[in-house]
Amino acid sequence: MTLMTILLVLLVIAALWASMTTLLLRATIALALTSALLAVVMYSLGATLAAVLELSVCAGLISVVFVSVISLTQRKPFKEYVTRRLSRLSRFWPLPLVLMAIGLGLSFVHVPVQIVLPLPGGDGDVRTVLWNLRQLDLFGQILILLAGVFGVLVLFKGEGKDVD
């Protein structure tokens, strides 16, 4: 197995852990681990700016915001926690299988991606690199941001109650 394969497997495991756990602090730690692994993958693929943004914003800032919000919430009784966990596991048990099938299917699809590195001493400021040379990285960052927003909505969704 190559290092990239190991990193991607760890990335999927951390992402599944983040989405399947019912304890918010563990989910935050798993999300930070997922972001850190994604930053390592991005860096090894040559997307250094995206990797730095991923590591600093997603793994760092977002984790701090999540932990501070979690500290402001109330704990649920243990019985409700166990019931909710069993309910979630029963609903999402095929999720790892579906993700593995999608990943296996995508591994056979060849998407031509041209990686263009800026020339040293040239037009390599951050604006030019992000908007002209790294559109795919920017698209990935937007998807990660939307996934984070969706995750916050799911985690803090009122369970049929109006929150004042």
C-alpha cells in the first residue's frame, strides 16, 4: 500500500467517525482529524495553499468554534444518548458500504486534472494562484465549507422543538 492509499483510508475512517458518533466533542475531534488528514493529502498532491487553508481554518478555527459552542450546550441523559445512538446506527449501517462502493467506482474513472504550479518569481501572488491556477482547490474548499455548514445544521437541529 502506498502512503496516499493509507492516508485516504484513514481520511474515510475519520470522516465516518465524525458522522456516526453521537457525542459532540468526539465528533468535533474526528472532524478536526479529518481536516488534518485532508490537509496532508492536499499538500502531498501539490495544493499547498489549499492545504494551509484547510489546516488553519477547518482543523483549527472551526474546531475551536465547535468546542466553544458545545461547552454552551446542555448534556442529555445517558438513556436518551443510548437510544439516539442505536437509532442512528440502525439508520446508517449501510453508509460505509455505500461509500466504499462509490469510492471503488470512482477509482476506475479517470478524470484528467492538470496541475499547474506557479513559476518562481512570476505572477505567483495568492490571488492569481487561487483564482487562475487553482480553481479545483477552490472548489474543494467551497465543498468543505458547505459540508461544515451542513454538519452544524445537523448537529444543532432542534428535535421538533422551537428554540427561542
